[in-house]
Amino acid sequence: MNEYVLLTAARNEEDFIEKPLRAVVSQTVKPKRWIIVNDGSVDRTAEIVRRFAAKEPFIELIDTSGDSNRNFGSKARAINFAYERTGNIDFDFVGNLDADVSFDPTYYEEVLSRFAENPRLGIAGGIRYDRVEGRYIRVKSAQNSVGGPFQMFRRECFEKIGGYLPLQYGGIDAVAEISARMHGWQVRCFPELRIFHYRMTGSATSGRVGVKFKAGIKEYLIGYHPVFQMLRAASSLTAKPAVFGSMAWICGYYWAFLKRFKRPVSNDFVRYLRSEQLRRIRSALPGLETRFTAGNRVSPISQTSMRQ
């Protein structure tokens, strides 16, 4: 069996939602079911989805009242709610699909073929291209990371990690793929598969500097190593908004630290993530190994330790 389902959380996406709708109905291998949660929209989102669903029986629209405030936690809850509706469906793979992306007609056929080639592949996807000032800019991505707007999971992997963890400031995709790697699954992006993303991540609720500040908060909550965080911010000094974006990024991280925000992930998770990040630092900057490795060894994890 090589069946898949798609899950989408959509709120006030009338400007974009036709793009994924047209992309999915054009696929050479269509999903067995596509559950779209209309998460409290007050625009024409539901109307547009219903128009497509009338012609494509695999599309199912669910209307919910949604959270009063738009955030990444509400998205995770909507996706998990949609997944609960798949209980009577036989499938092998499940994809999260944002309501503001598009891709080629063979995209899912290609992703499924990558899964077929590697039984340890738990999460797969392509490379994101963001639309910025009329141009598509390729978003840098590590080979073992897949963008949240289009993560495709092997079903066993998705259920092993417990779905998406609701996080107000984002990072639900990062936590999912880190959790997958902790449990022995491989995560791979395939640069030959392109995803076109029509809105900067987080820009539905914030300007660019605000996006960076919230990214800093998110990365503190997930457990990013402070050295890794500083190096990432320094490497983006020339990116728009120049200087101010990097400053906001660092300020968000240390503001969350000073406010003693409680992390929603386990200590095991933080240790595992930081061990990965320190390996990346050492590979890029030889000689740092002895300086930053103390206290960051990885401990064995249990099935129940993920969300303490």
C-alpha cells in the first residue's frame, strides 16, 4: 500500500488557498483524503474549499471556531484534530500542507518514491522557495531538515512522536523532525523537489523584525544552544532587515531566557538537539569541541520522556 492523506489548517487564506488546491488536484498521485480544517476564518476560505470539494470527493472540509488569536499552537491543534478524523482510513503516509504553497504535478509521486527507497525515512519533502518582492528565493535548509509547510511523514513515525506539539511561538515542525531523529528515523529534504511559498513564515501576524524576535523566543523554548544561536544570528547580518533582524533574533532568545519561559520539551530533547548543534559547530569550526561539549552528552530516551 502506498496511500497518503493530507492535513491542512487554514485561517483567512482566501488570497492563497487556491494555489495548494490547484496543485493537489493536479497531482499524478492524489491523496486518499485531504482534510482541510477551516480554523475560524472570517473570509472566503471555506467557500473556495467547498467549490473544489464539490468536484473532488477526496477533499473534506471541517469548520471549527478556532482560537481567538492566530498562532502556531492553534495550527498544531487543528492538524492533530484533522489527524483524529483519519481513524477509519487505511494509509501509509501523512502530509502537513500549508494553505499558501504550490508545487509541480509530480511532487507527491516523487516524495512517495523516496520513501519506497528507504524504509528508515520518517520525514521527507522538497526545498522551499519564498516569494519575496516578486522573486522566488531559495530558503537554505540542512539536508536532514524538511520545511514545516510541507512535511510528509511515514505514518509510523508520525504516531511515534505523537503528532505536532502545540507551540505558541512556532517550531512545531522543528520539534517534530528532531523528535523523529531521536527515535531513530531519518529526515531528508530533496533539493530537486521545489515548493513555492507565497508568504514569509510568521508574516501573517508580524512584520519582519517581529518575525525575527519571535523566532528567537521559539528557539529558546525549543532548547537551542546559546553558542549555536549566536552564530546563526551573526551569519544573517546581511539578510534583510540588515543588522536589526539579527539583533531582534538574539533579543528574542535572551528575553525568553531572562523571563524564564518554561520549555515545553523534555530535558532529553534539549540535550539531543544541542548535541546535534554542537556537531554542526565542530564541523564548521574545528577546535571548539573541548570548549562547548561539557554537559551536553545525549542520554537514552524513553517513550514517555518527550513531553515532560
